[in-house]
Amino acid sequence: MENSRKAFTDFVDKAVAAASLLNRDELMFSYKGILYPITICSAEAFKALESFEARSDDVILAAYPKSGTNWLRRILIDLIAISQKKTPGEEGSGNAEKPEEIPYLEVGDPEKYERMTKLPSPRFMATHLYPENLPTSIFRNKVKILLLIRNPKDVATSFFHFSNGVAIFPSYETWDDFFTDFMSKKVAWGSYFDHLAEWNKYIDNERIITISYEELKEDPILGMKKIASFFGFSLCEEDFSRIAKNTTFKAMKEKSSETHGKFGDVLFRKGVVGNWRDVFSEAQNEEMYRKFQDSLGGTKMAAKIKYDVYCKA
């Protein structure tokens, strides 16, 4: 556990240090038409990822950035640990003498995928990629995927603060400037709307379950039970209660510098639903609504996001 955390925080700290030496326009690079942060991703790694061989028992968490990935990642890791009769908080099932790989599939050096072949099952991976940019072996081998979604207004608001708090992303002088880039696909990992429109094509896939940040906030234990049932994890009622207690926003924020290094302070900022009301103008509310309807209106994905409930101006 300690080795795993150190590997992750060391990687983050090095990325932040490297980014601090770059100009704003040097922080991102484009790969297949989508922008990525250059100090944690690379074209070489993306090419190596294409031949990555997934296992049928891999556990994958997919989400657009700032949808609550780190929170659900912690929950998933604890669910796996307890189902394997291990202590909650362990970073996986690997040899304690060897650090785990960076959990984000597209983040790291090109050689990580070869190293990952030596990791014991089940391997946990997270990703912000569109489904079309994932290794084909994930779908060929019928890997189970947990898709996390969150309302676009809170995603954009969280992404704005994150971009201004972490050196690996371009910072913004104003919210209006960020909003323009967010709506025109000029942020890391591309368009929120394209991301969910592509995942909507898989929404009826029996190997994929979709859960929203909002429903998980409203009833964490019910959400965890759905996830555990989907993956076939065996836990008792006390286990779910213990994980819920250990993964509250307050509990994770208190340990954030230890678990996420220099990302910690900005990763765990507020953890609430509806923070978008502090920044959105009337015109931006209208623009976001039109974009959401054009991209996702009438889809099953839109129904799960509940725009009229969580984004009502």
C-alpha cells in the first residue's frame, strides 16, 4: 500500500515539476484530434496501449475528468480488497514489495503495459478515454466496465478550478474563458458531450454498468451494492457501511496529500452537487442546455444524467 501510494505521488510530483517549466501553450498535445496533458500522457504510450491485452476479470472504471473518478476509484479498490479478504485501503492485489502501476490506463510511460502483464488479477484500471480509443481487447475479452457520469455543469465547474490548481493543465484568468474552451473541445480529454455520446452507444451492453455521481452521493451504500453485484464481489452489510465511512469526502480530503501528492488539495475541493450555480451566467445556462440537447437529448444517457433535476437554472 505504501509503495503504491509513493509510486503515484512521485509520478504526480514529477509531472507537476516538469509542467512548471513549460509555457501555457506547451502543456497539451493533440492525439487523434483530442488534447491531453503532455507531462502525464504521450503519443508513444497511446500507441503502445493499442496492443494492450485485457483480461476478462479486469475491473475498469471509465469517466470523463472531474466526474468523481478518484472517489469511486477508492470505493472500488476497497470493494475488491474486502471481497478478497484484505484490508480496506490496499491499492490492489499485487506483491507488496513492488509498487503498483499508475491506475489510469492512458497515463504513464509506454513500457507500463508490459509491466502490467505481471500484475495478478484482478487488475484495477481507470480511464478518461472515449470507448473508441480504448484497446480493442477490452471489448473482445468482455471486460466489465463501470461507467461513472456526472451532470455537465458541475463537471465544468470542477474542471475549471482543477485547471487553475494543477500545473499540468493550462490555467485560466476567468471562468468565462474556461467555459468557452470547455464548450469548444479545447480541454484535456476532449468534449464532455462527445465522450458521453460515444459511451451512450454501449449503454445496453451487459458488461457495462452506468452509475451517476449524484445517485452515489444520495445513497452511497445502495450504489456500492449495485456495483458489488455487477462485479460479483461478496461483502456483508457491515463491509458496505465501513467503506462508506472511509470514503466520505471529509475522510478522503484529510488524507489527500498522502494519497495524491500535489494533486490532493485541488482534487478534493468541495465534493458537492450544484456548485455550478456559483459561476454560470444566464447565457451560459442557455448555451449548455442547447448543447446538451443537441448532443444527448432523448438518449438513455441523458435520462441517467437527469439534467432537468441537477442543472435546472
